[in-house]
Amino acid sequence: MLQAVAADLERRHGIQTRTLAADLSDPAAVETLLAPLADLEVGLFVGAAGFGTSGPFTRTDLAAELNMIDVNCGSLFATTRHFAGPMIHRRRGGIILLSSLVAFQGVARAANYAATKAYVQVFAEGIRRELAGHGIDVLASAPGPVASDFGARADMRLGRAAAPEAVARETLFALGRRATVRPVFFNKFLQASLSTLPRTLRARILQQVMMGMTRHQE
């Protein structure tokens, strides 16, 4: 799959690609992944690796939940730290971290996933202030459902989902202009509708949404 995507990008855009596969839940594998990239001058890092789970948290698989924390949080920290160092030395660069619409309140039936995305959101906000003085732009991209394999992996029945290309386009446009972007109009509308509500009410509404997306599990 990675090789096919790489070949398509090279054919369409006349670029060079390098594909590497690793289990990002394993800290040793993260180091193995980063080592072959030491010769590259990376100007833009996009931390998009991650997955979700859903359902009553007491019935979820413990190993899978801990694995998700390692991937969504641990590997994100390690890789971001790795690429930020050389960017500081060069005094330029960009970092995009994939947050989520669920990052801004607790979400029942996806509590652990929402918590990992809250970590990403807060982490991005924090390092943005640290790195701004070094010429590095940091952006948190917080989309809602995206048309990808995420829903199947998380065992959710997603309704309206944004095209990945639209999310990527709006996210790249916002880099250097904003701290957080909610790409695609529907996500902007949903976030605007929720943002004026108390946090507890937002959590209650998203609980109902999540129950609808996981009703098939009952």
C-alpha cells in the first residue's frame, strides 16, 4: 500500500519519496523508523499516525487501549521532538499535529480516544508558543469524521465524513496563520454550534452522537 501511494505521488508530482513501515506503539520501532531519516532536511512534519476505539470502556480490550495511548501520544511526542530539533537549528520549519473534534471535552464510548486527542491538542498549543521564536509554525488540525479506514478500525458507523483531500488542503492553508484549524465547512459549523455551550453539555451531546455511531455493538 505504501509503495503504491509513493509511486503515484512520484508519477503525478515528479518528486522523490521514501517509504518506511514501523509499529509506532513500540518505542524501539520509533527509533528504528527515525534513524534512516537522519540525512533528510525535513521542513514540514505532519504527525497524523493514530487510531481510535469505541464502546463502553470497561469492555474494551486493555492491550488495544494501551497501544492506542502509545501510538497517539507517545510516538507523536517522540517524532515531533526528533524533527523539531533540526528545525530549531535552521530557524525555520512547520509542524502539523492531528487533533480531533472530540479533543475539547470528554466523550462517552470513546473516552480513551478523546483523551489521546486532548493530549495532542494541548501539546500542539504548548509547543507552538515555545517554537514560534525559532521560526517554526505549529498547527493543530481538529477535523471531525474523515472518509478513511478510521471508522472500521474504531468499529464506528460514521455518517457524514469529509474527504481527506479537503482536510489536507485546508490544514496546509492554515499553517502559519492559526493555532488550530477545524477543516471543512461541516466541521466548522458543528464546532461553532458546540463552542458556545458549557463543556458538560457538549459532552452530553457528543455522547448521544457516539451512541448512534456504536449502536450496532449492543
